[in-house]
Amino acid sequence: MFFIKATRCVCARASLFESRSSLTCPLLSSPTTKAAPRARSFATGSRPVTGTSNGHKIVVVGGGSAGLNVSHQLLRSGRFAPEDIAIVDPAVWHDYQPGWTLVGGGVKTNRELRRHEADLIDNKIKFYNDGVRGFNPQDKAVTLSGSGQTLAYDHLIVAPGIKIDYSSIKGLPEALADKNSLISSIYGYDTSDKVFGTIQKLQKGNAIFTHPAGTVKCAGAPQKIMWMALDYWKRANRYNHTTPSPIDITFATALPAMFGVPKYSAVLEELRQDRGVEALFQHDLVSIDGDKATFARLDGADEVTRRFDFLHAVPKMGPHSFVKESPLADGAGFVDVDQSTTRHKTFHDVWSVGDASSLPTSKTAAAITSQVPVLVQNLLLAMDNKEPAAVYDGYTSCPLLTDYDRVLLAEFKYGGVPKETFGGVPGLDQGKPHRAFGMMKKHFFPWVYFKSMVKGTWGGPSGWLK
Ligand code: UQ1
């Protein structure tokens, strides 16, 4: 997640899993309301005590929404003694990332959606607050990047999420760091905090919202923030559907349509046209220079440059290099798992769920709620030398905010086939945005996430797990 992988400061995560140098990430900062968390070995500069080795029945790489959920579901199976399960993650903080759209809209603060990572881990699970240097699946071992320790495992679960690559767009890191620019992004802890201020400040001019080519966690989020901003500007009498409107809105997306699933794409396209939002389809933001944004054209046409007064940018994303460059990766750099069982195609004691996995579905926290029970069931069977029996059907969901109050609850499985939880409920046509789903997005999901999902007791559309 989400986006989802719902995890922590993605900037911190992306950088600390990779190298010390990125501790200089300009987007990294910590809130001050709680005592400083314990230091990481990276930060203290201590160097590896190489050669030491620990063994665990299960090593889980990643303490994000997938890693925490799977670790606690395994623990709850009753099959493991204290410290049989270990989590490896360099993060100090754990963020509910699906809430960052709400932060961008000024509905929540990024601080209230943040917890200390260590506080979310059951004390029967060993926590290595460290990154990963490499995987050695032949020897069933993982090497940590900070301490240099090697962890041996019976089964390995790889769920470190994906990396947000700010530098994929020329000029973006500097533009985001500039407090006075009206350029922001809901895809990071710090930058999510900047977004609402930029929306409030814009009085008139061109507002551009982008959606990049390639992997995007929570693929609806780039337009969720646009719909919320439109609603804000409409209520402030700065936006109307007819020309001239003080503010003009453009959605510049690398996709050929508003959304990947035809049923929901048609609804969003109708909304776009009704609301007078310009679309630049197959446009991929490649650089920002002052108030100019340049887009590569995925249809082969020449690059386009547009002047803007406000820009919401979504960087490109992809697998962490320690996954991509490992023997576990597929051609695209994701952990190469069977799409039904979540088990690695080559190394049968390796498993993966969440954004880092090759599971060919939209990367969201909702998807993780359906992937994890399948992985847990199949892994427990494997421990008994049995073949996997549980099947993941690709379920994922995008609660797409279409204004401050309403959500189009897109839910679908492999092949973009709708699989709607509330399909049978009278008055709740999931082909339309609803206030009830808006309440779920704003109140229920963040609550159930920390109350149950990270603890392994929430099964998403299946409700609470026993
Ligand atoms: C869900 O379980 C979940 O996790 C807490 C979300 O939060 C990010 C979701 O957005 C969705 C859609 C689900 C799925 C659950 C139901 C009840 C549809």
C-alpha cells in the first residue's frame, strides 16, 4: 500500500531501505508531539557487526499494512512461539497512507494518521528496526543493511512496499521543497501537509493534476484530490462549470481513460465532462520548470508544455532496488509470485503480498485485506508439507472521493471485473458516488485499520476475522 500500501513516511521508507545517503531526503521530518523514537543504526552511523546470525521460522520484510497484517494473522494462528516470527523494517513511523487524500483536502492531519512502528508490533514478534541489504533464497537467509546481521528463515514473506521516486520528474523535489510554490503531492507524509495550503491559496488560474505512467499505488488518488479541490474551489466561488471560471482545471493522465475499470471509468468520465474538467489523456509529466510543466505523449506525439498556477504532481513509483536486483524479482522488479496462491514461483518458501508483489491487481490496502488470509492459509499448509489450497481472486478496491462528501466505491477483481460488497443492498448502487461510502472512507476505514487491520483481525469485505 496503498497506497496503498498504507504504511509510513514513504520517503523515509524508500530511502532507509536503500542507503544512508538518502537520509538527506528533503521531504523527511518528524512531528514533535511525541518523544523522539529510538535511533536507528543508520542514523547513529554504527557499522555492521557482520557474521552474526539469527534464525526465525518466519521472517517478514516490511512492517507496513501488508507486513503487520500478515505477521499478526500468523501469530494468531497459535502455531508460533515468541520470536518465531520476525519483522524487518527501518521505519520509525507507520502512516495510514490511504488517509493522505483527506490530509490534502484539509479533512485530517498527517499527524493523526501516524503511529510509532514499534508500538504496532506484538511483543511476541521480534522487531529488527533495520533495512535489507540482500536476499539469499538458496541459503534461506536475509542480510540486514544496518547491522550486517544475517537472518535465517524457514519461510520468508516479502512485503516492503514500493518506492516513491520524486526525482523521476525533473524539478519536482526542488518544487516540493519550496514552501512558496503551489506545487505539492499527497504521496508523501510532508508533502501531503502542503497540499491543502496550495488549494486554499489558489484564487485564479490554471490548476493541473497529474497521474504518472507505470505503477501507481492507490491509482484513484491522483484524481481524488482533484475532485476534492474542485469542490473546495466551487464552494469558495472560484470554480464553475461554465466559462469564464476564475480557476480552470486540467487532469493530465498517462492513462487513456479516467480509470482502468470500464464500469467506473464511464462514471468518472461523465463527471469530468459535467464538471468541465479538461482531460489530457496519455500525457506523462516529465519535468517542471518554474510555472511550466512538460509532458511526454504516450501516443507518440510531440512533448507538450503547459503553463500552470497550481500543480498537484504524482511521482513515478517502482520496486525498491534491494527487491528489484534480487533473485526474487520478476522482469519488472516485483516479487515473482503466483497470482492465486501468493507463493514465489521459484522459491517455494518465499511469499509476497502488497505493493511489492507481482500480483497483477491495483495496489491498495483493501487488496491486502484479501491477499493476506490467502497467504496465511497457504503458508500454514506448506508448513505441514501440503499444497496451497486458498486462492486470491485479485480483489481490490478504490474508494474514490468525488467531492468532500461522496465516494464511488469501486471494487473489482482480476480482469477489472466488478466484485461489489454492497451490490445487493437496496439504495446503494456502487456505480454511483454515495455519502454512506464517504463516511466509511473518512471515519470507518481509518478506525478499523488501526483498531483491527494492523492487528490481523480485519478481513476487509469479509468483515472481522475470528
Ligand atoms: C478495507 O477493508 C480497507 O481497509 C481498512 C480500506 O481502507 C483503506 C478500504 O478502502 C476498503 C474498500 C476496504 C474493504 C472493506 C469493505 C467493507 C468494502
